[in-house]
Amino acid sequence: MSDAATQPVYEAALRELERRVLELTSACERQHKENTALRRQLQTLQHERSGLIEKHELAKQRVEAMIGRLRSLEESP
């Protein structure tokens, strides 16, 4: 085969390689954006969880205090 005959084959292979590289680059960018969004969401959820744990502890303390007061009322003459 002459160089002139193989040139179109190489050009087609090069175009295919370029297309695949662009596709991979695009997929990488999408994954990076999704990863960033998920990290932000995780941070928000962790902050929300901390707040809920704090509220739960406060409610638990209040309930325990009420139970203590009720028991003391039962024991008083």
C-alpha cells in the first residue's frame, strides 16, 4: 500500500480518536460537576443532621426532667 492509500485510514482513525478523547473529556467534566454538587449536598445534610441531633438531645433532656418531676410528685405525700 502506498502512503496515499493509507492516509485516509489514518485520518479516520485520528478523527475517531479525537472524538473519543472529547467524549471522555466531556464525561470527566460532568462527573466533576456531579461530584462537586454531591459534596455540597453532603455538607448540607451533615450540618442538618448535627442540628437534628442537638434538638434530639434537648428533647431527651426535657423528657427526662419531666419524668423526674412526675416521679417526685408520686413520691410526695
